[in-house]
Amino acid sequence: MGELKLMKGNEAIAEAAIRAGADAYFGYPITPQSEVLEYLANEAEKRTGMVILQAESEVAAINMVYGAGGTGKKVMTTSSSPGISLMQEGLSYIACAEIPCLLVNVVRGGPGLGTIQPGQSDYLQATKGGGHGDYKLLVLAPNSIQEMVDFVKEGFDLAFKYRNPVLILTDGVLGQMMEKVELFDQIPRSKEIPSWATVGKPPNRERNILTSLNLQPELMEKHNEHLQAKYREIEKNEIRVETINCEGADYIFTSFGLTSRICIKAAQLAKEKGIKIGIIRPITVYPFPYETYAKYADKVKGFFDVEMNAGQMLEDVKLGVLGKAPIKFHGRMGGMVPTPDEVFHVFEEKFLGGKE
Amino acid sequence: MNDTLHLAENLVYKRPKTLINVAMHYCPGCGHSTTHKILCEVIDELNIQSEVIGVAPVGCSVIAYDYLNIDMQEAAHGRASAVATGIKRVLPEKLVFSYQGDGDLAAIGTAETLHTCNRGENILIIFINNAIYGMTGGQMAPTTLENMKSTTTPFGRNVRKMGYPIKMTDLVATLPGTYYVTRQSVHTPANVRKTKAAIKKAFEYQRLDRGTCFIEVVSNCPSNWKMTPVDSNKWLVENMLPFYSLGDLKVPSKEEN
Amino acid sequence: MAKVKGDVIIDIDVCKGCLLCVDVCPTKTLAPGTKVNQKGYIYVVKVNDDCTGCTNCSTICPDAAITVYREKINK
Ligand SMILES: Cc1ncc(C[n+]2csc(CCOP(=O)(O)OP(=O)(O)O)c2C)c(N)n1
Ligand code: SF4
Ligand code: SF4
Ligand code: SF4
Ligand SMILES: [Mg+2]
């Protein structure tokens, strides 16, 4: 059993990064995730020699990630919504040049400067591209601090397995709250140099070039096809989803990240009233577990999707259910977090009260 | 002609081996080519091919990596110095440079440039100032001279409306993070030799870990200046050099070396 | 008296006919040619044997198209 600790979410991310043997972190302060950089600034260099650099902007930070990641090192950054928006250009380049790296978005309510309170309103940005061009991030959506810790380690593994950026999509509540976590043991920093890394060309190999450019459309299309094939591979292998009590359920509540915990509580309230509620929680939101929804679509009376946004994952839920069951949505925005009572109440109203 | 002349011992110049044996896409007479060439000569002479990692910009030199036989990364427009920072921070023992045009370095990438220099990143920045956006077809650059015509300043750059030509090299020289800052050119053989010497020095300084080396190359763009290469170099002497005067702006003091 | 004798070899596939070399040659050894290479450029040619191997041309040549030899001759 690993070391048990009571930790704040952001600090747990930082601790996990050190333990995962990360080589470098580049970031820029923004609430509600600045503790990641602060914690690393205190701890990382002395423990593993990890490089920590506060960049002049998120634009610079993501491009430092590009450069350092391009040497084959384990590199990461973290930010929150407005900062992640600034990183979209860099992410598109990183995805195209196939540079592995790990990102964390501790989402706050938007749009604009929005609020420093939590949100889930970057779902579409995270899962549908965000920047320009046909590319995908592999997106993990934890609902506990334990998962945030584990996903840092697994996120790096996935990033290198697919040479693709991996994003942990979390929110201000998970970033700020404290929970007990079991920490994995320190993994030594790797000395391995991937074959594609730009580390200086030795005489016995061709030069390595990391670029997202190809001026010949035929070749650029080929590269796009290669990327798409990789995304299909990711969709085949990496879907993760948690289902609770879905067999024999009357209704299914569905949500990702923090709101899934609220839905689990709301389902208990329903159970007390004799209503059988199942839960579908996508853990990877890209790749999305469409088939899990399809599986229950003609067995339940309806799906109730709860998010802290105006209905972003809802689009994917609809694609999974494919019109075979009614779907209702409840969303809070601007940093507001729904309560279990509220969720249950709205569910009753939308599905049982005949109102809407 | 005598027969011993072409013996290897009499060879005084040949194409550097780090410069890949393909025709470069640059227009005839373009200073980008010249600068690539001398950069490769330096890499050959210092025997550092296996230690160098370069970062190409967005601009005419976006595919510099097609010509330089070294490991390279291609950065987003303006971000080359941030990319180079990332590389250097994780591989401090390697020799890292960015190669950037004036639009790249002094407009969209101004923040990255200044902060890279201000942190004193131990890299070399090569800055090709041709006072124009070459790649996109001759629009105004931040370095475009007062009254100079471009496709977006068809009546000449009116500095009251479009701002003043920016002297990035003077700016970065004021930052404590920079170690060696110089403005050179490649319009005559003598100037080519000086620029090459500057690049060589900069790589040598990089080994000392003292801060950013910044070399501006005042260059031409015959195509968008709409002149022959020979005329473009004359124009450069008459118009560019009076404003962008050549020479060292910051050199390491003797005892530091 | 020691004299120097030089020679240049122009890679006609690489030459872009920019004429910068012609402009800097002290012995007027180089001149615009009349033939076009594969890329469509009129490449330069050698028009006399007065080359001293000073490397001005190879130094200014953006495209590294010129190889230069130089030899001391004792007369
Ligand atoms: C974000 C972004 N904006 C605009 C462009 C278009 N663009 C490509 S190169 C360039 C200017 C290049 O000028 P400069 O840096 O001076 O290089 P040069 O071609 O003159 O060497 C621009 C505006 C781009 N590629 N990316
Ligand atoms: S457009 Fe100008 S800068 Fe670009 S290659 Fe041609 S001459 Fe050089
Ligand atoms: S080496 Fe000197 S003399 Fe000979 S062709 Fe070149 S410039 Fe002229
Ligand atoms: S300088 Fe080079 S490219 Fe230009 S004409 Fe002379 S040989 Fe050709
Ligand atoms: Mg330019």
C-alpha cells in the first residue's frame, strides 16, 4: 500500500507529477490552480531535479512544453480555463507534431474571465479539438483526488504510448478540496530517449524533425490520415467508464467529474423513494463511451444529464442514446455547483412531475 | 591551368557538409540562404552537429530544417524562443538556437523574445531583419522603415499611424539576461565573415552558460522589395544601415572570458 | 615572387543567378551566363582565368554554389 495522505487536489497533482518522474513543468499562475506551480516550486527540484519554470504567459508555457516535450522528456503544464484557451494554438501544433505531454485544466466558470469558482464549461473545447484542425486530446475526467493522482501517472503513460497530448479535465472544487489519497511510490526519471526525439543528431542516425507543417497537400493529408488512425486506435483501446446500478435501473443519471459525485448522492435520495437510478460516468470524455449509453438506451425510461455548463457533454450523450430514450438536462453555470437535493428535485420535476 | 590546383590541399572553400545538398527554396540572393550557409559552416568548424538543436520560425525560413542536417523543431509563429527555452531547460548541455524573422520575433513573438532574453536563457537567437513579412508577400513588419512601402503601407509607413520601426536588438541589449548582442549583415563578403564569426562566438559563449546571445542579421528581401539582389544590397546600405547600424551592442567584458 | 592562382567551380544546379558573386569578384572572372538550369535560373559562368581564389564569391554566394581552390605558384 502506498503512502496515505490528506491532500488538496492541486497539491496532489503536483505531488503525483514529481512521483511520476516528470522531467519538467512550465506554467503560469491562475486561480484555482496556482498551488500546482507553488507546490512544485517548493518540492520538485530538490527531490528529483525536475525543471520548474514560471513562464511569462500560458502561450509561452505551452510552447516550452512543445520544445521540452520534443526532446522526449516527460513534460507537463497546468492551467485553468482562460489560460487553457491561450494554449489552444500550441496544443494544435503539439498534437500535429505528435509530442507527448500532460496537461491539467482546473476548470472555472466562463466564458471570458468568468469566475474563479468551478465549472465544467470547457468540455467541448477539451473533447472536440479546441484549437484549429482535426486533432484530439486524450481527455481524462477524474471525480476524486485519488483519480487525479492516478491519472497524472497514467496520463504520462498514455501520452507516450500514443505520442499524443493528454488532458486531465478537472474543476475548481476538485482542485481546492482535501481528500485522503494513496500516493504511488516515486518513479525514477527516465533516461530513455525515444527514437523521434530532437536531442542533437548523432552521426549514426538521420536528423529528427518535429514539425506540424507540410506544404504538399498530399503529404499533409497522409499525416492527417495517420493521426485519424491513431485516434481510432485510442477509441478502440482507451475508453473508460464507470457504471453503477445500471442493470434494471428505471432511469440513468449521467455526468462527468465532480457532478458525477453529486449525481451518485442524488441517486441515493431517489432510492429512498423507491426509484431505481443507474449512473453512467464517462472517465475518458475523449474517447467517449457512446456504447455504454447505447447498451442501456432501450432498457431505461430516460437519461438525466447533469453538468456545470449549458449542456456540453449532452451532445455526446445524445449521440450515444440515439433517440431511443428521452434525455433531460440540468446545468448550472458561472461557477454554481448543483446540490444532490437540487438534482433530485429537478429530476422529479422533469421526469415524474410531467412538468417541463 | 596547372594540374595541381584542384588538389584537396588547395581547396579553400566548399559547401559546408551540414548544409544538405538540395537547392534551397529561398529567392535568388536572399540573406536567409547566406545565413543558413554560414550557420552550417560554424557547425562544421566547431564540430557540434550532434550537440545542436535548432528551432525554425514561421516565415520564409519555416522549413530551415529541410536544409540544416541537424535535429530541429518547427515552432508556431513567434514562439520559437519559448520552444528553445523548453529544449534548453531539459537539455542544458546541448547547444540550442532559434532562427526567426522580424515579424516572428518582433511582432507576434515580442513577449516570448523579451522574456527569453530577460530570463537570460542560455541559447542563441538569430534574428533575420528584412524589414518586411517575406513569406506572406510583403506586408509591413514591425521593422519596416519610416516611409517604406509595403503591401499594407502602399503609401509608405506613416509612423504616426502605424508605429515606429522597432529596434529589438537595442531593446534586448538593455536586459541583464543577455550576454552577447550584436547587429550584423550579410550583404558583402566582409560582413558575411563578421556574421559568421559572431555566430561562432555565440556558440562558444553558450558553453559558458552566461546568458542569451542575440544576433540580428540586417538582411534583404529582393522579391518583396521588388529589386534585383544586387540592388537590394545597395538599398540595404542606403536605407537599412543608417537606421539599423551595424556593430556590437553588448559584448562580454574581457575578464569574464 | 610567389603568386597565387585560383579557380572556382560553380554548381550550376544550385546557382540561382543572383549575380552577387559577379558583383564582388575583383578579377571579373564571373559573369552572367546564357543557359538556364533545371530550376529555370540563368546560372553564372567563368569568363577568364584570372581568379586569385580570394573566396569573395563563395562567401557572398547565398546558395553555397561555388567551390574555390587556391595555390601558391613560385615563378
Ligand atoms: C498565428 C499566425 N499568424 C499569421 C501567420 C501568417 N504568417 C506567416 S509568416 C508571417 C510573417 C513572416 O514574416 P517574418 O517573420 O518577417 O519572416 P520572413 O518571411 O520575412 O523571413 C505571417 C504573418 C501565421 N502563420 N500564424
Ligand atoms: S520572399 Fe524575401 S525573405 Fe522570403 S525567400 Fe524571398 S527574398 Fe527571401
Ligand atoms: S575566388 Fe575571388 S577571384 Fe576567384 S572568382 Fe571568386 S571572387 Fe573572383
Ligand atoms: S552568388 Fe551563387 S547563386 Fe548567386 S549567381 Fe553567384 S553562384 Fe549563382
Ligand atoms: Mg521579415
